[in-house]
Amino acid sequence: MIYPTAISIPEPQIPNPEPNPLPGSEPTPEPMTPQPIPEPVPAPIPQTVPGTIPQTVPEPIPQTIPGPV
């Protein structure tokens, strides 16, 4: 005697929301894993580097100054 509950109902095929593009690749267990945020690196300021002369100071002497010939 076959019981109605014994009938195997085929489960609906649920499409994978994030299919793996590479065949054989392991599925990511937690796709929403927060990535570690790198510490903010301060931008290097040229004026703070010792030995560097700011280009804002005109080193070359302009030849517009009249001199003795």
C-alpha cells in the first residue's frame, strides 16, 4: 500500500543568484564578507622632505637686470 506522503515531490530548481564563472571553483560561503579597510596613508608633502628646495623660490637670476658690459 502506497501512502500519499511517500510520493517524492521534485524540488523546484532554484537558480544560483551568483553562479561561479570558473568551473570547479569553490563557492564562497559568505559573499557579503566585509573586506579589511586599509589604514589611511597620509599623502607625502614635498615641503616636509629635508633637502628639497621649493620651486616657488626663483633660484636662477633673471637676465633682465642690466649689468656692466
